[in-house]
Amino acid sequence: MEAERLIAAGRRALADSRGALDVMAEAWQAQALARAVGSRLALCGPMELRSEARALGEIGAGCSALDHPTVISGGARAAQLSGIGEVRPTLAGLALLLGEAGIALVGVACDTGEDGLYWQCIEAMDAADESLDRVHGMLRRLAEREREPERARERDGPCGIRGPAPSAAGP
């Protein structure tokens, strides 16, 4: 399934979550999807995003919360990732999902009286926050790349000549 559709499905599932365990499971689903998107972009995304994408693909790897029964029973949505259409909208959607997951986790952490669940929420919030930082970094790089042709035109003279305009008197 294409990344944007998986992100939309994740956002709907997170919004429909009822109870702390459902929110936790959806937060880790979001993190798994962020890792999958990062890994895919590290392999075949734009060159200027690959190091940041590689780091995104490694965040939260090996976390025990992915062994949560809700995640296991439904499987990781990220395993269905078949491709990434357009990079910018995918990253923008992923940023929304990770932000929403972080907010939902804050609610769970504030409402729980269970020490173990609280610390799982803190771990998940840290992973979502770090992933969100990486995604924002990639979005900034894309914006810089899009502005570069504009800057090149500004550096060119009025006739498309780089550098100082030649004088009429000659050298």
C-alpha cells in the first residue's frame, strides 16, 4: 500500500483508539511506519535526504512495545508499505501522524496510575518526538532544494549572466 494511504489509515486508527492500550498500540504502529518510510527513503529517496532518512529508519528499533498484543495480532501496518509516491506530501502526512501520536501519548501518560505504562508512554513520546524532528529536517531540506533554482536566478544578472555585468567600455 502506498505510504500516504497507510498514514491516513494510521491517523484514522489513532483517532478511533479507545483506551490507553489502543493508543499505545497505534503510537507504535505510527513509529513502525516512520521507520519503514525512513528506510525506504534511505535506499531510494532524494540524495540530500538519505542520511536523515537512515536515522529515521533506526529510531525506536528494538523497542519492546512493538511486542504489544494489539500490534502483533493486527500486524504492523508498515509491513504493507509498497512505495512512496511524492516525498513532500508523504513526509507532511507522517509529521501530522507523529504529532498526533505524541499528543495522544501525553494524554495516556497523564491519565495512568500505572508506573510501567507511564514509562512506556515516555519512551514512545521520545521516539515520536525524535522521529518528528527527523521528518521536519527532511522537509526543510526539500524546501531548500526547491529554493535553490530561485537563488541561482537571483545571482544571475538581468541578462542571465553570472557575476558582475561586463562594462560597455570593455576590459
